[in-house]
Amino acid sequence: MIDLELKADFARAAETDALADALDYAAISNRVIAVCDQSRFQLLEALAEHLATLLLAEFSIAGLRMTITKPGAVEAADGVGVVIQRP
């Protein structure tokens, strides 16, 4: 499971209430899904770093906080995961 918090200038979108002025969340989601479907990372850390670099380069975001959780990875926990933050 991947949870993203995005940092961007949302002032214009808030002012106009227009979809055209907002981040394209569907495009961001589709890009994350495509990378996950096409890649085979051994570590959650490697996937997180790859996704962060890609999203910052391809979309109008200034920073992000990403949590990736792998349910059932260890017996005594619901899941394990990593959290990374970029500016």
C-alpha cells in the first residue's frame, strides 16, 4: 500500500476551484501504478526512492511524504513499511 502526501502550490486551484488548475491526481496515481507493475524492487526503500525521484521530476510538486507498507511481511505484525520525505 502506498500513501502520498504532496507539497505543491495549491493557491491557484483553491482560488479558481477549477480542475485545470489542480494537480492531476489520476495521472500521478496511474504513474505510480505503472512503475509498480513494471518494476521488481527487492526493497521497499529502493521503490520509495525511485518513485520519489520520478514524481518530483515529472509533476509540479515541490515535495512529498510517502509511506509504503507491505502487509503480512513479518509474522508478528500487520505489516512493515518505510516513510520518506523530500523537501
